[in-house]
Amino acid sequence: MIVVIGSINMDLVLRVPRMPLPGETLTGGAFQTIAGGKGANQAVACARLGSTPVAMIGCLGDDPFGQTLRAALVADNIDVSHVTMLPGVASGIASILVDASGQNSIVIAGGANDLLTPAHIDAAKPLLASASIVVLQLETPPATVQHAIALAHSLGKTVVLNPAPAASLAAAVLAQVDYLIPNEIEAAMLLDDGRPDDHAASATALRALGCRNVLVTLGAQGVHAALEAGSQDFPAQAVKAVDTTAAGDTFIGGFVAALATGARPAAAIDLGQRAAAIGVTRQGAQTSIPYLHELELS
């Protein structure tokens, strides 16, 4: 079992020819509502890219977005028994601008995600006890994330943390993480003296804080992995990007899905990279995440 703890959002996506300047009104193109949220995206990617059962822990509002988002998880055979529907609360949303190059700019309103508490995590302890891997991000309250990491670690589970959006974390928290997966900006922010252009040094420093393995995602440049077995660079597959939304989530889901089946880290990184390469050629968050059989055909 893979358990993903984190955010569930409705993405409000607007295509734009370029990012607007401060104070500028810009005419955009197509508008879509697409299921998203880092936690839900990673859960969907785990489910589509592997054979291990997946469960989600998170919060939704009892609004139309919440009903739609819950149904989307169920459609991917994800266990939603610990996705709590909160009355009178708005579900989380992300306002996303995507320019002609496929790059995006995102603003999040947490809504129900901000109300995920340590009590929700404790209520799901039997589910966590049945897991082999627990996956987390930082789009839910920091105290809840830290509580969940500590509980999963105490239960002997493999803990995967995507420290996004970028934030600082105590060394004691990082020491309970088996796989830390930041991008270069997030890696630098975790270190007071970190530099985003020196991802290898950042990864080494993060391992020195106690993380067993650190994977720094570098977009089109691939992944730098500082693993227990040594460091290695993994170049990305060259593709023409249409939309980079959820590319990192797709990589993480593919990586975790492969780990759950017993793959070694290098093979799991390869699967995650191939999945992300397909994902960036498509539009949207969960709409872009491929299925395992698509990787086998590519």
C-alpha cells in the first residue's frame, strides 16, 4: 500500500500568450477546470504508474468542487476512506496561468487543505500501519506534515517528502525522511547557505542533515540523485513541452510506484522521468499523467 498525505485542489487553468506584467490586463485563451493539488496528483500518478494499491489522506469542502475531486480519485481506484469532507468549507483551488512555452505560474488558496490536522493523521494510523511507503508535500499545515512524518517514521515506513511549496524544515524533520525530492529552488531554501545553481552541493548538504537519499529535480536538465549508494546525474528525455503543470508530481508518482514494486532507485528514477516526459506534452495536471502501459509503448 502507498499512502499519500496532502492537498487536493481544483485547478483553474487559463492559457495566456505570455505572463502579464504587474498592473497589466492581458487577454487570455482557453479556460479549464482540472483536478489537481500536489497530494492528489501524486496519488493519481502512483495509481496509474504502478500496481500497488494507493490511499489518500486529505480534506475537501462539501462544495461542488469537492464532490468532483473526490470522484476523480475514486475513478483512479484510490482509497478515499480518509478523505474528509468538511461542511461549510471551500475546497482548495489553484489559479494557474500557462504561457505559450508551457511554463506556468500558480497561486493557491488552501481552503479545506488548511484544515487537515494531526487528529486526521492519528485517525488514519491503521491505514498508515498497512503502508509500505508514505508520501507527503507541503501544501497542508506544517504541524500536520511534521506529525505525519514522525508517525510514519515511527511505524518503520519509507517516507518520501516533496518539500513544495518551498519552505524551511528543521533538521530533526529531515532526518526522518528516506527520500527527499525538491527542485533546485526548494533544495536551496532548505539550506540557509544553499545556492540554487549548485544542486549537487545542496543535495550533499541535505544528506548531511540526515536525509537518507536526496533527488533534486531539474526540469529539462533531469535529476541529480545523492543516494546512499552514491551520487549520479540522470539526464531528462528531450521533448517539446506543452504544459509543465504536475511534471514534478508525475515524476514522484512514477518513482514511488516503481519503488513499491521493489525497483532499485535508479530504475525508479528512470520510470518517473519517462512518465514526466510524456506528461509535459499534455495539458493540465491529472489530465496529463500517463498510465504505465503508455510508458511501455513509448
